[in-house]
Amino acid sequence: MGTIATAKAVAHYQEPAARGLPGCHNCQHMRMMPSQLGFRRPECSRLGFLVSPLAICKHHQVKAISGATL
């Protein structure tokens, strides 16, 4: 198993499935990083690898909604 596969296993990373709304797409650790091909790719800033927007791991933290009032 490579280092990325090991990091995913330790973080309990799961590929997208029909399991509800929480996922990398609304996690505060996900960043859209530029690629050499000119498009942006989702990357986990905490774990340092590419993610699928609908995937999830045990480090998921919901991103704050900008402009929201409580």
C-alpha cells in the first residue's frame, strides 16, 4: 500500500456513495487547487491528497457559511 492509500485508510476515507449530504464539498479542509492542466482540483489541506467532493473522512468539519447569522 502506498503512502496516499495508507493516509486514506488511517483517516477512514470513503469514496462517494449514497449516504447523505456531508462530504468533502462542504468541509473546511477542502481547497480547490490549480493543476498544471488549467483546471482546479479538490484537495484536502489537512491530509494532503486529492479528494472527491462527495467523499468523507473522520476529520470532516462543516465549513462555515459566509454571511450567515445565528
